[in-house]
Amino acid sequence: MVLKIFHTADLHLGMTFGNRNYPEAVRQQLVEARYQTLELLVELANEAKCRLFLVAGDLFHRVQMPAQTIARVVQIFSRFQGDCVAVLPGNHDYYDGYGSLWQEMRELSTDSLLLLTETSPYHLQDYGIDAVLYPAPCHRKRSGTNRLGWIGRLAERPAARWQIGVAHGTVRGISPDLEEQYFPMDQAELTVLGLHHWCLGHTHVPYPAQEQVEEASFCFSGTPEPDGFDCRHGGSAWVTTLDETGRVSSRAVPTGRFRFMEIAREIHDPGELEQLQEQLLQAGERALVKLSLSGFLPEEAYRSRRRWFEGLRSGLLYLEESDSTLAMELSAELIETHFPAGSFPQRLLSRLAEKDDPAALQLAYRLIDEVKR
């Protein structure tokens, strides 16, 4: 017999994406995509015949959520065909005993939904699973101390075939947390507790960065739906299998709907623009692109670059472009065409062109162009 776990975290339902100047239609699509991704996660877990669906924190983006949103999430979870959905409070949707979020979740929950709000063992025998979960739920937004200590202080652990930890926070050396304010943990600290496996949340990048992992003591699932230009992967989750002996194997599952792409490209030929456009349009209407161009282009291509941007924008969900360091290529022919022979600008620019100093040539041209205006 084996136990299959679908491990996800950091879905952040309720994100509004108001931090950038997205068009309203784009913003609404990004908001809705997170719920659609949750539906996909349940489908993927069913396809993999997982018995346990585990959310390692930050299912929600905040502790105050509309009742209809909570009801929608519980309804999506009800489609899971396995034995148990277990949800851990993270640092965004933390449990402090006072907020209404987890109370409303509990009131709406089905028999298969288990909320890991307490620092105590959760035996899954009532769900037909011979396993114990050891949760480290977050009780506030930030903390310099993790919540693993109670596990080591247990006088005796419940007997079960599988012992599984669930925590939300950073791991030193892996997660960015320079000020150590997000429940920091050590790798050795996780290992010494002697559990078969740890399912972790908080770090939005999957770890380990492999498609198949054997005998990993812990895994971060990463966010299943990309949420910004600092998220460079396409969304992921883990299907983790524990065999009779507790041996662990984890398989990465792609999950995201949208893809954020931040690209900086130096261009020197119109053909490079065409290649770049073809590459980006392959990502299609689910791509959000932040594009920065630099380099030099011939006059015709440079002056028509706005049309190029518009053609690109029509094939993407969202485009944010910057070309402040892209310049027109200044050839001797162009200088002669635009400036009278013998004039100061013509003589200055021609001399700089002869010296093969593109930076100085471009600076001089921009200054002359500004004076002409």
C-alpha cells in the first residue's frame, strides 16, 4: 500500500493585482485565474488518485475574506475524490483564534475537510489513512520563531505508518528572508524531528528544482499560479508518494494558467525584432510580458517600432514596454541626409562617427535633436 499526497500552497485566493496599472479586464482575469487553478489542482489530484490533498498555507491572501468566496472554495474542495483535504493556516491567512475566516471555513466544511489550526498531532485514521500530520500553523503575519518546537516536546507520538510534517515559513539557505521574520527554519531542524517527509509552503519557487525527487526530507510546492514578474516559473505542485516503509518520491506537476515574462534584449537588426516577436507570440494570450529593448536600429525600423509594439501587444494578454535605451543607428549617410554639409552638427557627428564611438555619437545626436525642438 502507498499513500499519495497532492501538495500545494500559496495560492493566495483574493489577490486583487492592484499593484500595477493593469487594464481592468486583465486584472479580473488574473483574480479569477486563481480560483480556476484551484479547480485544476483538484482535477489533477483526482487523476493521480491521491488520497490526501494538502495545502501548506496561504490558501487565502488575507484573513478577512467574503463569505461567498469561502463557500466557493469549500465547494471546490468537495470535488476531491480522495479521503481528506487538509489545510494549514499560512502567514497571510494566519489563525490566531479570533478571526472569522477559519471559523467560517469550519462551519461550511464537509466531512473530508480538515483544518490544521492547532499545534498538535492530527491522526487521519477517521479518513481511512494510517498517517499522522504534524502541523506548524502560522498565528500571525510575521514571526522570527518557527512553530516546530512542540513536535520535539511530545512525550510520545501517535503510532502510524506515515508521519508527515506540514509547515509554512522560510528555510535558511533556500528561502529569501534576510531579516528572518517569516517563521524561519533550518534544514537540520526539519530532519532531526524524524518525520518521513515535510510539505512546506511560503516560498513561491518550487524546491527542489527538479521534475522528480527521491527521498527529499522536505519540499516547497511553490505557487501553483504565477502572481507577478518576480515569479519566473509556470506554476507547480507536487504529487508525493510514500510507500509501506515510508520511502518518499515526489513528482512535479505543472499547474499555472498565466505566465509572467520579464525580458531585456539588446537589438541590432530588424530581423532580431521579428524573431523576438515570434518567440513572444508563441506564449499567446496568457502571457504578461515586461519588455526592455536596448541597442541600435536602422532609421526605418526605429521609427516604426511603435507599430511593432502594438502588433506584439495585440497577441498578448498584457505588454509593458521600455525602449529608452534603444536608439537609431547613426550612419554617415543618415548624418549627411539630415544635416547640411559643413554645418556644426554635421561636422561634429561625422567626426564622432569616424572615431567609432557609438555612445558619444548617440549622446551628441540627442543633444542636437533636443536643441532643434
